[in-house]
Amino acid sequence: MRNVTLILDDGTRFHGQSFGYEKPVAGEVVFNTAMTGYPESLTDPSYAGQLMVLTYPLVGNYGVPPFTIEANGIPTFMESEKIHAEAIIVADYSVEYSHWNAVESLANWLKREHIPGITGIDTRTLTKKLREHGVMMGRILFDDGKDDAVVEAENYGEVNYVDRVSCKEVIRYNEGAGKKVVLVDCGVKANIIRCLLKRGLEVIRVPWDYDFNGLEFDGLFISNGPGDPDTCDAAVQNIRKAMHNEKLPLFGICMGNQLLAKAGGANVYKLKYGHRSHNQPVRMVGTNRCFITSQNHGYAVDNNTLGNGWEPLFINMNDGSNEGIRHVANPWFSAQFHPEAASGPTDTEFLFDEFAKLL
């Protein structure tokens, strides 16, 4: 395996070996503390533009499931049609894999999709660095100098990654099946669509900046997605238009929480190092009910800026940040975490049932 170096923006260097596709790459370096789920995480569009560091030391031991597509166009085991992360960084890559549903190694999958992978990195030290400094941009370069291209990282906050990963045309699922839900695709995970279809809903998936207000529908869903929500003003304006109908049920997840909050007049800020794991504890405001949640986001809603009629729905028990909002009078609510998980705990999937009841 060729020797590679991860160079952070502050000049810190981490040396390792390549086990994926061999090309220099740049992006925002973030860490994920989940013990499993690399197929789902790599194909989560919310990781677009990022170099994903996994803190769990052994990665690759259960291989990769088949990349099959269902009749409705949704992948069977993945969260989108391809890998969206720019690279994966691990401490110890397992060359041998064993799992009943595996058809290839992680290395082969990365090579097939032209995604770099680095092993031999002290990911705990790297994570501590990111926790102290905050997430920063980084570059992966090969030590032998054979790759002459010098990659420069784009300013992550200035790129509209949602536009890069959103669908480009309207897609319909379960046509004629039941209540109609418009899904604003900011980088939707496949399991969100699966959860909606499982509840007998017709889903109308539209591009992030599509003005859906002329369509006939019973509810509005705003998906997760990558990057800075401030780059998605077109979506915010369309959501505001939909809010003129105060009886229209609205539900947002992750980026959807932030866009719904912005449409209601709130501000969003960037977290120091984000929440990316399967074990984030959140509490439902006004109760003692706590849930273990799966999360993947770098921005949060500022509770102090919520407009009249809005209040926090969930709070993060680790840092007190916002994990969801609701309107006190209208059927509008959201979650910053992932109720559909995939991979991760499913403690909060009941939120889809609550949304379906409102339609």
C-alpha cells in the first residue's frame, strides 16, 4: 500500500497507507464515533465534501453488502446511489471480511467508486485535535509524489453542497397509494423514503429549490442534507410560502430542522465539531423522556432566536444544543437527529407515525 499523508489546515500531518482509490483529495475533516455503519455513512449525501474519520479502530471486517436497487428505484442496503464522502480515514483496515450479506471488501468498493481510503492513522489523536480546534479543512496527498495534482480544499461553508446532491427532477413513489407528501430533497437518505412509504404515503420528491406550492399535496417533508443551510435560501422561501396554509403538516429532519427554523425566523450557527454518532442523548422538552439517537450534522439552530409561536422540541443532553423545534399552534415540527437512523438506533421512528397521523 502506498504511503499517504493527511495534512490539516493548521499544518498538522498524519501519516498512513492507502487502501482505497489512489488520488489526492481535499475536504472538511470530521469524525464519527459510531461503531458500525460505514456502508450507510459513506452513502449518506450529508457527508458530501467531507473526509470522514471513524474513531472505532477496526473497520472493514464485515465487508460491503450488494448495491442492489429495488423496483421503486431505492437502494436495498445503501442510503443513496453512490458514495458521497470524499474519503474515509481509519486506524486499522481489515483486509479479510466475513458477513452473511457481504459481496465485496470495503477496499474494492472504494476503488470501484474512486474514493480514497487511509489506514494506519491514529484516529483517536486526530479526533482529539478536531475536538480541541474544531473541524478544519484537510488534504490527502501521496508521499511518493507521483500524483502531480495539488488539491486545494474549497471553503466548505461557501459551497452549496445541497445543490450538488439533490435530485434534478420530480420523482414520484407509491403513486395513488394514499395521502400525498412533498419531500424537499436536500440530500435525502433512502431510509427516510422507506419510512414514508412504509406508512402507505405517496411521496413526491422534488429538487431542493423547486417551488412545490403549485402541486396538490397533504403534507410537506424537508430532508437532511450537507453543508451550510444559509446556502439554501430558495428552499427557505418556498417553505415560507407553504406556511401560509397554517393547517398543512410540516416535518423536517436534520437540515430540514434548520431550514424550517430559518423559515420561521430563527438563526443557525456552526458547531465546533458537530454531532456524528449513534449515541447522542436527546430529551423531549417538557418531559423526562430521553432517547438515544443517530446524528450527522455540523450546524445547529439557535434556540434564542426562535420566532413567536416556536419552541424547542428536543434538546441535546451533552451540550444543550437544539435537537428539534415545534410550532405551538400549527402542525409543524422537526428533529435535528435521524429518526430513521440507518444505521443506528430506531428509538424515535415514531415521529414518522406522528407525521402520518397529522395528514
